[in-house]
Amino acid sequence: MSDKAKRATVLVIDSFGIGELPDAGDFGDTGANTALHICENVPGSKWPVLRKMGLGNGSELLGNTLPGCEPVDKPLASWGVMKEVSPGKDTTTGHWELAGLQLEKSFTVFPSAFPSFPEKLVNDFIEQTGCKGVLGNKAASGTEIIAELGEEHLKTGYPIIYTSGDSVFQIAAHNDIYKIDKLYEMCEIARKLCDQYYVGRVIARPFDGKPGEFFRTKERHDYSIALPGDTILDHLQKNGVETVAVGKIGSIFDEQGIDVSYHDAGNPACLARTEEIFSSRPEKDQFVFVNLVDTDMVYGHRRDPQGYCDAVSAIDQRLEGLMDKMGDEDLLIITADHGCDPTYKGTDHTREHIPLLIYGKNRKVRNLGIRETFADTAQTLAAFFGAPVVENGSDMLV
């Protein structure tokens, strides 16, 4: 073990947007603000550690005061917000830009009304999977569509296919009808078929239970479209830094550039894994990329501001422990990937700025302002580890 080995961690609070982007109207998201509207709908003080770090200070850059998470005089972390350059508001686009990939073309988003998917795509899926037929074929909430079609699925054996405001082809199947390996096999077939339509993700959505009591299980798996180039994960890996993924990071990046991938499901498991990683010093320089999905999947899409607030509180309660375990030279970046305003219309993501907090025990704290691209994160990581510069973004540590 080297005493000089250091660790950088990017902690993504999934969908924790902090105010509409200038082009939000182009995405139908005028006025969306995930953090602000949660604070306005849930009374009282909240997120004390994030507040002390400067979350409220960042919001003020956009002219918004977060009730219960106001700015502080001396933040513990450097604070700011980031704009998204890539044309999208989805998980893949946001994470890829954080990792240095700026997209020029948006992923395909299918129409919300039946039939959402092209007839040829559906027919090819049926033929190649041998499933005889499908149900759904529209945009829907995952919990609502299994409540609506789960019983018919049990009777017919037809998988439920559906989409959302994201570029996704999702397949829901009951464990009694399709065992998890068969569901994954169907998703792999769908992934190949969806490539020609430029679909960001194919997602396995297994569920269990009986009519009226269906519930989704934790064996969800995302199948990403192939990356168009290297990310900061590849870059650091090639420069001797160990890369570690927690949660759905591995799936988002198709396992590319990742040395160790933990596919933990849900925030409690992902936070526990992160604490486990932090409990010992790395053998060599290490980059840890963590996604905390519950804010988005469980509360944002279901338009539950109280649940969303509580989920952020649960993260907040673990932060001081993580910060205490950091070495003197370590770096912690807390951010998001897009918005999902739980008070907004519909159930889809929202086009927003994302928060930016950068903490190090011995680092000078400053106002990082409104950054012009999420890719500043990637450039900052390259600089932190002394690796050559990457193509996009600016170093925020200078």
C-alpha cells in the first residue's frame, strides 16, 4: 500500500436538478426546478450537511433561495451549478457528459401514445425472442403498467414493453413467466435491435407478486448503447488509476473503462458499498463513481416530493461519515445527471442545471459559478490525478 495513493469520488444524486436550463422550453420543461420545488413543498429545515457544504449557495447563483436549505456564510465545499451541453435530459446523456462525452445528436425518444415503437422493431423483437406477442407498447410509469397489464401478462405470457420520456425500450416480465436469465436474454436481443434506432438504453424490469399486489424486484438491469468514444473512466484507467463503479454506473457505461463494478441496487446498498470502499485506503490512486438512483426511480418519476426529500435526507445523513474517512488529499464531488421535478407535470425527467459541490479537507473553498458543461467534472478528475487533459471541459481545481 502506498501512503501517497489518493481517491476521488463522484457521487451522483440521480435527477437532483437545481433549476431549469436556458433551453428548458425546447424540452417542455419551462419552470422546472427539482430542488427548489421539493423545498417549497416540504416544510422545515432540511439536508444540514449539504447545506453546510454550500448547496443553497449554488442555488442562489440561479436566483433561487431554497427554503430550509439556505446559503451559508462559510461553505465547507466549493459550490456551483453546471449546464448540460448535450441535447437530452436522460441518465445516459447526463452521465456520459459528466465523464467527458458531449453528444451532438440526441437519442431517440419514442411517442408516448400507443403504438410507441416502430412496427418493424416490435415484429423483429417478437420473431427473434419467440414470445408470440407483446403487451403495452406505450409510454408509462413502470409501477402503473404492471398494475394495468400484469394480470393479462400472466394469462398470455406476453412480455410488457414500454417507454417513457427517456430514450428507453423497457421490458417488464413476471418471474413466474420469464426467469431472470430469459428476461436478460430478451433484453440482449432488444439491445441489438434498438441500436439501429439510436435508443439509449434497454432496461430489464422484472416483477413479482399477484394481481393487485405486483411489485418490481431488484434484478433490474440496464443495457446501454455502445459508447461513441473514451470517457474519463478509460482515460484514468490507461493512466494507472483504478476505476470503481457503484450502482448502475457499470450498466450506463457498458462496463467500459471500469476495473471493479458493484451492481448494488438501491440507495441503501450503494451507500453501504461506498462506505465499505472508504473504510480502507486504496492500494493505488482510485476513482469511485457512484449513482444513487432512488431519488429518480422511486420518487421523482412517481411525483413524490416528500419521499424525494426524505431520500436526499438519507444521503445527507451518511455524508459526514464519508467525509471523515477521506484522506487529506482525497476529493469528493457531489452532483446529479438531470432533473426530475416531483411537482412538475407528467412523470418524465426535466431539463435542468445540476448542483456542484467539491470537497477536500485541505482544499480552498470558492465559488465555482455556473459551469458551461458537465464535462468540467471529467477535466477536473484528469487534473486531480495528474493525467493528460481530456477533450472537453475545464479544470475546476485551478
